[in-house]
Amino acid sequence: MSPSEIDITALVSDTAFDPWNLSNSRANLGDNAGTLTWNASKAVARDTKPCPLPEASEDDFKSFVRGSGGWDDEEIAAWSHEELVALFVQWVAGDIQDAFGHDLDEDFNAWDWAQYEIDAENGRVSSRLFRSEGKLYFSISN
């Protein structure tokens, strides 16, 4: 796999990985949703071993984030390693929640992949998640 195809198997298998708590809205979590999800994402980023975002993938992830239009070069350059990994965790959680909901089976193979493919092909969800050889990956290719 390339640095832009990141193995997230350990991340989603971690008991602390809960998409609901890592990526959510003010409508669901109240006025402090941003702070709550950001702090939860930083904790998962710090505590998940191995690190969810390998160092070899950091530049690719920065490019991916830059391509989203949400941040400029100066903002991205100012992020610490912990912040970059936390954003990655939050992004993965958001994509998983969008695609599969928040009440997930612990085994990602049991998720509704047939529906995911249909939804991704129709542009309803991202197509960044994929399985290969018993592992789960997140693509940050632009």
C-alpha cells in the first residue's frame, strides 16, 4: 500500500474509537460539540497504538486536507503532530459514521459494504474506505 492508503484496522478496533464521540454536530451533542469531539479525537490519536497516521503519510494527509479547502498552507503548517493525527482520526470517524451510522458492529467486515458501494458510486458518501486482505484502509489520495 502507498502512504496515501492508510491502514486503520487498529484504529477502528480500539475500544475508544466511537464515531459518535469523535465526529458529531451541535444538534446531537449541544453547544460544546466541537470541543467534545476534538478532545475525544486528540485522546484517541494519542492513545491508539500504532499511531493511526504513520509519519510517512503525514505530507499526503496535509495535501489531502489542503485540497478540502478548509484550511490554508499557513494553518496546516502550524499544526502539531498530535493535532494532525487528531484531525485524521476525526475525518475517519466522520466518513465511517456517514457511511455506516454510529451504532457499529465491532467487526468492520459485518458493516453493510454492499450498500456502501452503492452509496459511494452515487456520491452520497465518500469512497475513501476499503477493505483488503482482512484489513481496513482509508485513502487520502487526491
